[in-house]
Amino acid sequence: MTQPINKSKVNRRQFLKQSGSLAAGAAVLGSLAPAVFAGQDNTIRLALIGCGGRGTGAVGDALSVPNSGPVKLYAMADIYKDRLESRHKALQKRFPDKVDVNTDRKFIGFDAYRKAVDILKPGDIALCTTRAYIRPVHVEYAIRKGINVFMEKPFASDPGGLHRLLRAGKLAEKKNVNVLAGVQCRHSPARQALIERIRDGAMGEIPLIRANRLGGGGWLKNQGDNANNMMSQLQFGRSHLFWVGSGHMVDNLIHQIDECCWIKDAWPVSAVGLGGRVPRSKDCGQNIDVYSMEYTFADGTKAFCGFRRINKTRSDFATYIHGTKCAAQFSGRTHAATVHMFKNQRIDKANIAWTPTKDAYSPWQYEWNVFIDSIRNDRPHNEVKRAVYSDLTSLMGRAACHTGQTVTWDQMMKSNFQFCDYLDDLSFDSPAPVKADENGQFPVPIPGQWKEV
């Protein structure tokens, strides 16, 4: 039988732990829930920092955790008022009883994240969901304040930012702060079932993994007078400028690169790569159109990761495993848990030997189910190191393609390279970290000349 809570002897975090047990009981007892929670405030409050599509999607998942006890959106922060207001309206329409953001808890500007974090209490969550450029600043501040964090991917645009996050992750361990990262596929039960089989030897050794995200996409047009304005770059440079969001390859392929490392239960020791732009490209952004990366692990085995954005070409969005006994598919389009083991090396629906139980939720929902439960039950949950290492692996592959050199894990661990070294002092009047030429063209990586490590 659940013991009554002595409010005078528990702090907020302890109360959340106990109330999580009450919530589970309430799910069973149903009509007893109002009496159990009468007069108590065990609500987990969310502050959304960065009101784009990914941030509002994360809020939706957080507010949809089943049997979680009360969770509500309490504050919002962004550098654009119109974006904040439109997202607030949409969320309030979808979750009318779970969105409680009054005018005094809507914050605008480059210091808005501080104001949003400062009104939270231990047990609450700051959702750091801006573009990658400023993620380390926001996450570090929330952790220093003792606030739990959800951080969206990518986690930083460069090695310097990722190492700052690693330091913040160590601080989170000391302060008993929980951190969830937006590389959600590791929370998929179907994938976990295949991982268990791999660890048990069902596929033999794993000498080869292939991960692809191949499809079409758009280029950046000449931005004219706005090209070298910092605020404009934050708008149009989301996936086109490396300093803002890491570029389109890292922004998208990081999930499958993370899957490769999970399958191997290791981080690669080196990467080589190649790529380029299509003939007669009119793209004014910094991306190349093709990335082909070969990662080598300490045992000499390989993961080949490919990314392409060229229209009217073959598409592929999946991760494949080739073991010495058989092949498997680990994921599918839009990170679906498309998981199968095959009878041999032939990957075909007619050749499936085993399929796990279908996931009941999306991987995004699973990760939030786990995270809220960890907070309720005061269970340590810190994904910073794993998430940062997956991002470092992605940046290692990006650097290999951009520089034309072999890039090692040791180099990435020692690198403090930054595209912008004044992130803590950004304002609406800050200079743009990267400049376009007179034709509106931003610097494009030239192998043999480019530096980003």
C-alpha cells in the first residue's frame, strides 16, 4: 500500500518521485486520482526554448506521455515573437488543458532562454530546441541552474561546441540533473530486440553496416542584401550554413550514424570521405550535394554512410547490417522501426527470417515516456556523452568529406574548432560569422584547403 506523503519532509524532486508511483496507481484506480492529488502540486513544468517545428513536436510528445502525472507547458522563449505566438496558438488548440503560458511567461530575445529557465524549479524541464549553433549555451545554463534538459539534435555545429556540452554533461551528473537527447531511435523496443539478438551472436560478427539517406532537396538562392546580416542568416541558413545548423548532412544523417555506433557498441577510430556538388550548381549555400563516408572501427570493421540531395535520383532511407551469418534491416523511412533479420545476405521482404513485435509508439514518444518516468522516480538519466559522441562521429565524417583527409577520433577529441567564437555575446546587432561574396555565394568546402577540425 502506498504510504501518505509527509510534505514537510520531502523536497520537490522527492515529491515527484513519490507522486510518480501515485500516478501509476491512479491509472489503475481511476476515480481515486482526484482525491490522491488534491491540494498537491506535482506538476512537471516545461519551458520551450526555440519555438520551431522540432520544438513544438517535442512539447507534443512530452504532453502525450501516458500515465505520467501532470505535465504542462509553462514558458516559451524565442528570438522571434511571431513564431512564438503562432506555435503557442497551435499548441493551446491541441492541448487546451496542458498549455499554461501567460503573457508574463513568453520571452523574446537572445537572453530569453535565461528568463525561461529561471522561472523553473528542480524537477522541471527546459527543452533546448533551437538550431545547433546555440545549443551548448542554452544546455549549459539550464544544467548550472539544476534544471532537467531535453536537447534536440544536432547538438552543436562544431567540435568546440560539442566539447562544451561534454563538460556540461559532467556537471549534470554532479548536480543530479537528467538530460534527454534528440537521437531517439535507441528508445525503440523493436530496435532494442535486434540489438539483443546481435549481442547474443544471432548474426555472427558484424563486419559491415550501411546507412543511407538519399533523396532530393533544395538549394539556397542568392539572398541579396540579407546575405551578410546575422539575423537573416539565422532564418535562411538553418540547413545551408554550417555555423547555424551543421549543414544538411549532419542535421539529417546523425540518427543513422548513431545507429551504426549502437550496433557496433563502439565509436569509430577514423573516417575518410568524398563528395561534391552537381555540375552547374546554383546553390549559394555551403553544403555539398553528396557525402560518402567510410568509418573504421578499432577492430577494422566498417560502416559506410551516404547522404545525397539531388532531385530525380534513387531514394533510400534505411540502415542495413551485414553479419557473417545473415543480413538485417535496422530502420526505415522517417526513422520507422522497420526491423527484420533475413535468412542470408539478400535483403528482401520475401527473405525475412524474423521480425520483432511492432513498436506501439514512435521513437520520439518512447524517449519521452522513459524521460518523464526517470524524473518521477528520481532515476539518473543522462544521454549527453552518447549524444555528443554520435555528433562528433557525424562531424568527423563531414570533415573527412570537406577536407579530403583522413580524420581520426583523436583529432575530434582534441579539436576546439568553432565557426563562431562569440556565441555567449550574440545580439540582434552582432556581425554575421560567415560572409557571402558579391554574387551571394557563401564559402564552399574545397578539399585540401578547407578547415573545420
